[in-house]
Amino acid sequence: MDQNNAGDEHMALSEFTRKLVETKLGKYCRDKAPDELANEVRVGFKIRGNMVTLFEERPAYYDPDEWVMIPVAQFRYDDRKNTWSLYCADRHSRWHRFEDIEPVSDFDVLLDVLEEDATGIFWG
């Protein structure tokens, strides 16, 4: 499995690709954690270079006013091959390529794999 940034380029996503990801993941996050649960759980994402990290936030056990961010998945875009790869975090928050699916050009395919979560590695 690949480690954190092994061999990855940090090319920024094109504006078109970024908008597409923001639209699709924005909807995914809203569906996953609707407004009525906003005081219990939040799902969001951040984009850095060619990597899009999906995370969950929950109030800290020891201080409910503090929110704890839990990494869920990471999507990495290879602009040379026009493909996306899906990564999962280990218990030390290191990223490894999720080898149950090969890199794909259709971002929606990875969202479907993430939502199905057949192995329980993303949403537990």
C-alpha cells in the first residue's frame, strides 16, 4: 500500500475539476450529516493540491464544546492519467490506497464505493 505522499504530485486541481468535486462532495456531506444533526456530527472536506480529504467531526468526549476531526477517506487525482484513487486512513492517520478498487476516471464510482463501504474501513 502507498504511504502518505509516496510518488504523488501536488498539482492543483483544475478549476473545472475542483468545482465538480465541490458540488458532488458538498451534496454527499449534506446527505451524510443533515442540518438536524449539526450539533452531533458534521461531515466536510478540504482540498489541497490534487488531494481531497473527507472528514467527520464530532464533539470531543472530554469537552463537548471542542470538535474532533476524524479522517474518513482521501481522493487523489492523477492529472496525467485523468484518474482518481481512493485512500483510507490507518489508526495513525496515515493514508493507504484502498486496493479494492483500481483508479477510475469517474469520481462518482469512488463515492459509491465509499457509501457502500463493504469492508467497514471508512465509516466503520
